[in-house]
Amino acid sequence: MIREKKRKALKPEKKEISLVTVKSGLTVNTSDDVWVLLPNNGKGRLLCVDWVHSSNMSDNDRELILDVFVHYIRTSAASTASGVAGKVKPFLINGIPSLSRVKSIWSGLNASNKKGLNQFFGTLSRQGNAQFSEYHKYTSANLDKEKGNALDPSSGALSDIEFDSLAKQVNKNLQEFDWVADRVLSYFQSPGLYGRLRNLVTNKLLLSVVRRPIQIAIMKWADLIPSGASFNDEGIRAADEIGTVGGQTLQLRVFHAKSKGKQYSRESPERYPVHLSEYLSKTLTDYKGIVLEGLTLLMESEGIELDQSEMLNLMKDIPMFPDVSLFDLRFDSLDLFKGLFTPRSSAYHVSETAVAHAMRVVQVTSDRTSDCMATSNRIRHTVLTRGAQDGLPAVQLAKMTGVTVPAARHYIDLDYISRREIDSKFIGNEFLKKIFSIDLTVVQGDDEIIVDSKFNPVGGARNKRSCSTCSTLLGRPLGCYGCPNFRPILEADHRSVLADAEDKLAVNRNSLVNPLYSRSTEKLERQIAWVRLTIAVCDEYLAGQRAIDA
């Protein structure tokens, strides 16, 4: 009993209530054991500090640790703040260790923990705690300097076949969507209905503008304006905005994902807005019309009537990609609804985790691995490696992808000849044959027939609507090979298609302005590889059938 009383007496009291505004705009009470950093279920939404409050560490250590965490929740993304806290927790649970203790355990730590401790001590030092300067000097000098491999087959740049497969699948999924169907409010409240449409559009946008999921997630409709208009943003010069280019195109304002010293995620726009193609502009316009329809139905459910111009004006600060919970919202007045959305608010934005997951589930055919997964990082690696191979300067690569110039310069030094040899080596591997052989079939009666130059059938389309809206530059039937919507016929004369394609390739090669610059023929070369693979698989399958019949 006496021992129990002593334990209770030693239990530290919680720090006095202190309210802090985090980067997402939410307010956190630092005396709470759990800090809510995001209004959605994004990465790093909760930061648990109960172990700091309940520890028997000194009050001075407790205050220093909490000050570091407060710094991160105010200035960094929620994922960064929770990541740092999680990495340092095992080593600070009893207070800040001595420098000799840090040195004694350092070699046994993994790279992630080393990075977390280095960030922690670096922040302490910058906050004016001179006694931790030696800590930071040691940790920063002894980090594991591992450089990522942008050509890694599982996490680096996608091969040409993988990237083409990803683009085709993303476009196919969008083309199959029925944009003119009638919808009710329950449609927008469903993750499987409106949520699926939102994911299709975020995939297309992420693939097109080559940015991070968090940059897509925080966008508002005010960030999408016609070419020739102005954002009236202090961070974007009028001379850098997209002028009128003669078509019905849009420009997109993108905010930096990593903006040091900024309190809000939407505080630091990239200098150059992104110009969107006519196709992508139309897709986003159609998508905006559907979101407008959902918001109109939401207003009507609350007895509020607004004309279209009022609704469009209301949408400016509403998320471009809202979470489905927005359409479940209940409010007493229009003013209350408007108060939820400001140029810097993060309420009802889809989480970056949802944007990232939507891209990960797209099925990608690979020539190198059995479980290829596309991510925003891999897409960025791909665009940077292709751009570097084309001879683009680092400044232009950085502008295209939103990375820093030093990061873009790293890609220019890669050995791309070796990369092309690797791609060629794996193009006909056994796994790809197995994947592709699934598509070898007899064309069904309701399939759309695809013919060659002599009007002989070579395959069919699984989905007529998707095939009819295809915009492949190589045309039929050559552009169909390798497409997930194409069903090649076993007995078709694919060799005739191959011969025509090889003749076309020979003509194109002879007409190159510079024989050393063969990038313009790569697309044709890849399609020829798909035709050859189709022929090989057909021959192998038919030979097996003849052996069985004999």
C-alpha cells in the first residue's frame, strides 16, 4: 500500500493547457495524450504523446521533447511529425539520453531511427539549446549515406512497357465511365460510386502532372482556372502564368509538398502553374460538373436553393477531390457551410493516403516482375529518366516534376544505355507470356472486330466504348497490341501486321533528322515487340494444341 502511494506521488502532472494551430489548420491542446493533426484519415493523422506525459523523466526533458513535437506539427506535414515522434520514442521514453549513450547505441540503429534522432537533435539545437549542438554534430556526421536507385525494377522508374500499360489502363478506366448518367445524393455518399470516380480522376491527374499525392489531395477548385486567366497569387508572377493558347485548356496551381517555415500546406505555390492538355482539361471540367451536381443535391437536401453561378462561386474553396463525408454533412445555414471552407482550410479534403492507394491498385503489365505496382514516386522516376535520356536540362526536369534542380540533376548522370539493354533483355520473359496468353481467345459475337490493313480480323475489343474512344497515335491494329482491352485471335495473320510495322519503322528511321536521335521511333519499336511476342505466344499455344490433338 505504501509503495502504491509512492508511485502515485511520483506520477508527473500534465503540462498546463497550451493550444497550438497545426499545419492543417486544426487546433491541438498539447496537454492531451493524443493530438489530432488532420481532419481526415490521412497518413499521420494522430500523434500519441501519452508516453511523454506519463514518463518519470525530468520536467525539463519533457518540456524539450514536447517543444520539438510542437515545432513539427506546426511547420511540417502530419506524416513527418508523427514519423519523427515514432522514430525517437524508443530512445526518449525515459528522457533525453546522454551523448555517450547515443554514441554507444548508434551502430546498432537502423537508418530510419538514425534519421529521426538526427532530426530531433537538430531541431533542439536550432531552438537555441546549445547543449545539444554536439549531439547534432555527431548524428549528422554518422548517418547512413545510402542513395536510392532510380532504376530499381521494383521501386525505381517503370520500364517502357510498364509505363505504357499504366497509362493505357488509367485511360481505359476513365473512358468506360458513364458521365451522363442520372445521379442521386446517395451516389455521392458512396465510396464505391462517387469515390471510384474521384479515384479515376486523381489517377489521371497524378499521372499527367507528375506530382505527389499530398499535392493532389490539397487542391481546391480555385486552383483550376482557364488558360489566360490569373490566379492573383503573390507567389505566382503574372508572366509565369499560362497565356491563351487558342484551345479550351486549363492551368493548375500546385503547392509545394515540402515548404519549410510555412504554417499551412497551401501557403507556398510553385512558381509555374501547370498547363493541362485539352483532353485532361475536358475531363476535369466534366468531373467538376458532377461534383457541382452532388453539392446541389446536398444543398437541396438542406432546403437551400442556389443558382448555378452562386454554386460555382461557392465551390472555389471547396476541395477539388472531397471525401465522401462531405455529402453527409448537415448544417443549419449556408453561412455555417461557407465557414468550413477557406483558401487554407483542409476540411473534407480526400487524404493523401487515398490518392496514393488509388494509383497502387491499377493493374500494370510488367516485363520484369510478377507484382509490378505503380506509385507517384515511380511515375516521377520514369518521367525524370525519360526526360534526361532526351537531353533535357535539370532546370526543365525540375519544372516538369516539381522536384528541386539538384534532385533532377541526379538523373542526368544515369547510364541509360544499360537501362535500354535491360528492358530489351526482359521483354519476352516467361511471366509476360503467361500474362499475355490469358488474352488469346476466340472473339465473342458481341466484341468489336479489329482488322489489319487487308481487312482481315486480328482481334477484338473487350469493351466497345473504351475502344471507340481510344486516341492511340499508332492507330489500329498496331496500337492495339499490348492494350488491356485487346483480345488477339489465335489463328489471325499477326505476321502481316508485323511486316507492315517493320516497313513503317524502316521508313521512319531513314527520315530521322539526326540518326543519333532515335527517341521518336521508340513507341513503334515497343509495339513491334508486342506483335512479336503475340506471334510467339500464339505459335506456342497452337503447337501445344496440335500435340494434344495428335
